[in-house]
Amino acid sequence: MKHLSLFAAGLLAVAPVATVPAWATDFVAAQADTEYLAKDHLIGSKVHGAEGTIVGDVEDLIINDQNQVIGVVMGTGGYLGWAEKKVGVALGSLKFEEKDGTLFVSLPDLTKAALEGAPEFKRRKPPKTLFERAKEKVNEFSDKSKPQLEEAKQKAQEALDKAKEAAAPALEKAKEAVSGAIDSAKEAVDSATKPSEPAPATEPAPAPAPEAPPASEPAPAPSDQPAPANP
């Protein structure tokens, strides 16, 4: 890695970015040997204390309103990010060296006691993003519309209760009519499926009495006159 010693000087002397007209945008095609990316060589780097032990790692850069790097935010202590203390360190307090082709960052004067007594870095709340502002507007609209929504729901419930009350008599009549039709249908089905009872047996009519023979006419009484003689 060439010219790595220029890294600190480059950070300390970052010139403000000039405003370039949109029609004259100058693109950077590649990274030069004397140029370094903070993500590759500074952010995430381990910071060593006076005793050579690691006391933290660089998490972010502090940039002023002139676009100049004036310090770093270093995470110290904790385990896997838990109970970690954020400490802001001025860029001039850091020492940058090249060791085995990598950037070695240290705080030569930092002791454990000094680190423990250092104030925790207070981050100013960043400006709200467009998404955050839109979300707040949605929440604000929701809060304002809640009373109207509750009122509408109450009115709808009252209208429903009145409709049920008005429809109750007609519903009862309809239930009675349906119940009567069902009973009639049941009776008709029962009559159709019930076996017919046999007709009661009738006693046979008495046989007619035999007719008496007609009485014979009495024979004529004998006449005293003699029967006429045959000629």
C-alpha cells in the first residue's frame, strides 16, 4: 500500500466540496494510489491504546459544515454491540501507521482510566427523511379521523338496531306463517302415509221366509139338479 502515511494528512486537510453546476458534473472514474476510502481503511478499523491493546473500533466520521473530517466516533466496551459506549475522538488525537500493509490506528496517550472517564458521544438527531415525515402525516391523519370514525360506527350501530326493531313484527309473522305451513305439510304427509283402517264387518241380512202356497179354491157344492143328459 503506497503513500499510506498521507492518509491522516488527507483527512485533516479535506477541502470543502465546491458546488459544481449540474451540466458540468465531474465524475471520478477510479481510485488513485494516494486516495483512500474511509470504509476500506478507517471505518471498522481497530483502535489501539497506549498499552497496545484494542480499546475500540471506528464506527463513523464526524464532518463539519465545511465538509471536513474533524473526528471519529469510536465504539468501546460491550459484547457484540451490547452495552457499548460511543466515544467521540478528535482526528488529531489519532495516529495512523502502516503495518504489514494495513492501516494501524492508535491513540498513543489513551489509558484505560481515561477511556472509562470519557464522556459518551451525543449524536444530534438527524433531520427526518421524507418517509418519516410521510409516516408522521399518516399517523396524524389517523389520530384526527379516529373520533369521526367512532361516531360513524356508533350511528351505523344505532341505525342497525332501529332496523332490527322495525323488522321484528314482520319477522315474527313470517315465522308463524312458516311454522303453520310446516305443520300443515306434516299433517298431510302423516295422512298420506298412515295405513287405512278396514271397514267394519256388516251382519248378513236374514234370509226371507218361504212364501205359503196359495189356498186351493173350494170345490163347488153338488147341485140337486140332475146333470143334463147327453143327446
